Amino acid sequence: MKKTLFLNFLLTVSAIFASCSLSNSKEVLRMNVSSEPDSFFPWESAAADTAAIYYNIFDGLLSFDKNGKLHPALCESYEIADDKMTYTFHLRDGVKFHNGASFTSEDCMYTYENLAGLNGSSPKNELMSRDVESISAPDPKTFIIKTKKPFGGFLALNICPILPVGYTNHAEKPIGTGAYKFVEYQLHQKVVLEKNENYWNKENEPKIPRIEIYVMSDENAILSALQAKQLDIGQMLSAENAKTLESKFQLFSAPQNMVQILGLNNSVKPLDHPLVRQAITMAINKDEIIEGAMGGFGTKLYSNFSPILGEYYNDRLSEIYKNDAAQAKSLLAAAGYPNGFVLEITVPGNYRIHVDTCQIIAKQLEQIGIHCKIKTVEWTTWLDKVYSKFDYQATVIAFGGKLDPSEVLRRYLSSYRRNFTRFNNPVFDETFSKADLETDLSKRIKYYKYCQELLTRNAPAVFIADPNNTVLLRKDVRGYEVYPVLFYNFAKMYFE
């Protein structure tokens, strides 16, 4: 049986890399991602791994650097009126889409009409729909957005991809203005991009002609491909395995502005009881998870917020719930579950870190009488059942990083359609709404810190850690950087 499994494994790896040269080519960069792309049409995609790829294909009016600072992209400059509700973008000259069409304000009108639902169709972006009052294009190089009210985080929304007017086949062949052009996507195998020779940003010109991104979540396959010179970058590796190859590769490990959680469906029994959720929180030893599932490469968290977001981060939450199994059992008894209960945890099987975390959590919760059944599903099933339909009891997943705190914390608003924990707290909603409207930075920070405290105390999920992305890189690869949102910036990468 073991021999058959091993042969199948070798055949799978061989099939994926059948067209690869074993030499260290400098014409092609090959790396892996853990999940299958859900859609290259930005308006249809919900997966962070997919966005990390399509940020190379598309540009927005604005972009961001590795510190999360916004800067002009398809606009040369912008102005915000004194009323804090009028944004004027001055667009770049000479920008071409991958199909040769010129970029103008007409493309911005088309994109934002669809995002905000201003053309009578269903809005493609909930926040744009909520906040945008009107848009206009007085000339081909000027685009103006008026919001319904001040919104401190509005600028960060404008990293969204600008799509060419009238073109709708992005699911099969996405077309943008980005540093790389889409070539092909082979289901279950790879995505191929090629250098955009006419890229507008001469300061950030792509250097590597071809990028191949392989869909691989099996760590043994990733390690084998690295050693066989079939991958140049292997990511989402365990620290333990990465260290064994450190002498042959560059080892890179850094926090991701990501929050791994044990998500709890607050709308189902017994998780609708706050004492039950608090008991689960107290029973979980985060240090064990960081050591066992992350090889010690992770930052312990207490709310849905990573310290990477700097001044917005509330650093006074660690004492609210300490790891205490005896106290956790008392809380369960007080909630009416002295003998515990059965908890089903649904986890996407393509993320080893989440599966390993699940297994550690199951052992920890067993100590307080909660018996866990781990249900491993495919990524597409998780997106459908858990993320879209809320058909689950508990799950282990990681929320991808965002540039603005409003985008991070919005996930717990009772009115947010993707609030899959089903958390409903009027005080949280009210505090978040105040922060959303506030343009004074010091007041905004205060509101968001209180939002974090409310999440910690009400425990809609167990906030575990910001896991490092541990990566092995070919010795001569340069320019690999970590961003506050998941983004593989291929234009920055090169071979020495």
C-alpha cells in the first residue's frame, strides 16, 4: 500500500512538471501556491491566493508598498477636497492594456459603475456600493469620485483592478495593464504569465520573461520539486522541513499580516452561548499551536488583528483570557454543558498548517470534554459551504491581510454578507460605524482598538496567531518581498 502511494506521488509530480527543464533557467521563475485559483475575474474572486497572482495582471488607480503605504499607480496624482468626500484622480498618459487598447477615464467609469452598481446592475463591491455617490470623467485623463459621506479608509479601496471597458472574459483570459500578461491556466496544475514588454512603470519593469505558478499543497511534493530544480521558490512550508534544506536554499520567514482563527459559527448551538466560546478560547494553548503547527514561526494574537498594522494594534488584550483548562470547564458547566459536547471542525485539506492546527486543537479541547470531529474538505467546498453558505459548526482558516483596519474588522459586522462567524454585537457595530466615518486619525485609532477589545471579550472566534510564511528560494533569486496583503510581486524579482 505504501509503495503504491509513493508511486502515485511520483507520477503526480512528474506529470505536473513534465515540461520543465531541470536546469536553473533564468528565463523562467517557478513557484507554488497552495490553493486552486477560484477566478481570475476580480469581481468574482474571493481567494487571497488568486488576488496575489492577479495583482501582477491588473493595476488599480493606487498601489501599495511592502509597508502598506499607498502610492499612485494608474493615476499620476490625486486630490481630496476639503469636504473629505470628493476624490479627483489625474490619470497617466500612454498606458496600454494587454490587448493594445489605451487606458482612459472611460475604463475607470466602466469599472466603478460595476463596482458600485451605478449602472443598474448588482454591485460587485459592497463598500463601493455603500460609499460612492457618483462618478464622473470630465476628460480622458480625469476621474472624479464623490462619496456619500466621509470615510477614513476610502483611499485603500482604490487598489481595486481597473478593467478595460466592455471586455468581460477575464475568467478565461484576464486582460489588465499590469507588469505580467496572462498566458494560460491548466486546472490543478499551473498558471503561466509572461512579461509585459510595454509596461508603463519603467521604475518597476519586470525582469523575468516567464512566470510559472504551480498548484501544490503537498509539502513532500514541494520539497522534492525544489531539490529536483523544478521549483525556484517553495512556499507555505513547515519551518522544520525548510530548515533541513537551508544550506542549499535561501530560507525566508516573516509574518504575513494574517490571522489564523478557530472560527466559530455563533448562530448554531452550543456556540451561540458566549460562555461556551470563552471556554473554548481558554482551553486552547496558542503556544503549543505555534510550536507544533508553525515550527515556532508565528506571532501569538488575541483579536483579529496583527501587530503589523502598527498604531492601530491593541496591545492590551493578552490578559483577558489566559490558557486555563479548569476555568474553561467551569464556564462550560455554567453554560449548561458540564459533560461537554461534540464539535465538528471543517478544514480545507490543502492547507497543512490548518490541518495540523486542527489536530492540536482537538487534543486540547478533549481535556474539557469537547470531542472534535475533523472534517477535511477541498478548498472549493470550503468556500462554498463555510464562507458562502455558513453551513458549518467550526473551522480553522486564516484571514488574509488588508491595508486598512476597516477592511480587517468589517468581517465581524452583523450586516456584512461575508460575516461567516455570524457574530452579532450592537456595540461592536456602533463603534465600527463611528470609526468608519472618522477622518481624525487619533479618534479612528481609539475606535478600532475598542473594536478589537470587543472581539476578544465576546470570542466570536479563537484568534490564534499570525503565522509566518516560511519560504525556500533558489540561491540566486532576489527581490522576494512580503506585503501587508498577499501579493507575489514578480516585477520586483530577478536572478542575480
